[in-house]
Amino acid sequence: MDEILFHPPIVHFPIAFFSLELVLLWLWLRRHDPVYRRFALFSFRLGYGLMIPAMMAGLVDAQGLPSMVRPH
């Protein structure tokens, strides 16, 4: 491997936080505990904030905007 790609390991963080948010919202609906809702909102904001660095890493790894989507 000639180069180190940053996008593949970074892209999993937003996915994980969005999935955690879904689980927390389900728990909030079942148990009606506001702690779950606050943690879900925190998880959403963290996932959304990490989405920007993941997209930037994808652009850096692709060396600009590719003409077509490259397979992962």
C-alpha cells in the first residue's frame, strides 16, 4: 500500500453516532426518560459534526472531486 487513506476509518464515526442516536431515541420512547433524549441529541450533534471531517477526508483521499463514485 503506497498511501494511507484517512476516509475509510473516519467515516465509521458518524455512522456509529447516528446509529446510537436511533437506539437512544427508541429507548426514550419506551421509557420516557429525558436522559435518553438528551444523549440522543448529543449523539446526533457529534455525528453531524464528524460528518464534515469525513467528507473532507474523502475529498483529500480522492484528490479532488472525482468524475464518478469510486468503490469502497
